[in-house]
Amino acid sequence: MPSLGSFAQRVALEVPDAKISEIRVIGFGDRDAIVSVRASRQHDLAPRGASLVMNFRAVTSEVLFVRRLDNMGIFERFNTAMIALHVADFDKPAIRTLYAAASVVLALLPILGVVMWVLRRRDRLLASCVRARRATR
């Protein structure tokens, strides 16, 4: 596998004034591993500091795709943000953990609401059955 510095140099060729914010190896140790590099220009205010994402095949350093985030339309930006939220690919690990915990709590709310409703309904039905039984005696 080529060094991570060689991938950084390839990004610098694509965007000369790039500041690399993240280099991620996906599938480390696998022969089909991918190296994803996020970079931004010094003046960009792109989300998470990335205005360019380049993915390389780790073994051959072949460029798989280049995505420039600075010239995307509003729909593409929204789609990118939704995907990042969906797979929790944003910010620091502590924030991602809080996001995951909040997601679990939000998923449990309707389930617990149905359980509470069933229990209350069961109690009401039992109480009405007991009253009906007493009335027939």
C-alpha cells in the first residue's frame, strides 16, 4: 500500500491550496481497502471543513471518485447532509455517541407509548369486567 503522504500529494495536485482535514482508511488490511481524503481550501466555510472528498483504491492508489462540495447545488448539499446524518459521519466521536443515544431514545418513544396504552386499556377492560360480574350477582 502506498504511504498516506502519497495520497495527500495527489489531493494537493487536485486542489493546490488544500488543507487536509481527514484521511480515513476504510477496510484496513483488506485488499479492496479504500482511502478517503477530505480537504478544504483555506477560505472555505464548508460543513465539517471539507470542500473536496477523494477516494482512492488503497493498493493501487487509483482514484475512485472526486467530489467537490463547493460547487454543489442546494439539493446535492441537502442530500449529502442527510447521508452524513444517516450514517453518523460528522463531528467528533463524543457527538456521534450522543446522536446515537438520542436516536435510540426517539425510537423507543412510540414503542413505550404503545406499551403504556395497552396496559391502561387492559386495566380498564379488567375493571369493566369485574364491575359487570358484580352487577350480575
